[in-house]
Amino acid sequence: LSTKVLKKGESTDNGKIQVELVDIIPHDPCAEYGTPANSTRAKMRFSRVSDQQVLCEESFMERGSILFGGGGYCKEHIMSLNMLGITGIGISGINEKEGWVNFEL
């Protein structure tokens, strides 16, 4: 997997891991600047293709990059994700109105 665009409810996979855009969480204009609530977020689900086991389901901020395992993201299944070649995610854009996310693994 590389740079992809997914609409809400869509998924993509590389034969080993499936990534699904579960939801788009709008920003809260009243939230403190720089907090997660002040940023639009994409709720993403990572599942192993072979048995459909969900390895991670987290919300990621727009224009952010996260290494899995750091800050608690996906820590329960970090070894499984790493063994499947996934070490992190970068969210380059989220469109609330049209319901899509542009991301890179």
C-alpha cells in the first residue's frame, strides 16, 4: 500500500492487510487550538486479510503522521502490523463534505 484515497466505508488491501475508512470526525471549532478535537480526524481500521482480525482502529488527525506504537496508537497489535509491513500512517488530507481521506502508509 502507498498513497491512497478512500471514501467513508471503502477499503483497500495489499493481500496481507486491509485498511478501511470507518468514519470522518469533524473538527470542533470551539476546541482549543492544536488539540485533536480541533482537527478533522479519520477513523481508520486495520485488519489482517487472512482472517479479518481487526488489528487496530484509531482516529488520526489531518495533516499528521503517526508511527504505530508511539503515543499508544495501535500498541496492542504493533508486532502484527510491523510483520505485515505497516509501521505508521500519514494523513495528508480529509474532506468532510465529500467524505474522503488521502493517506499514505
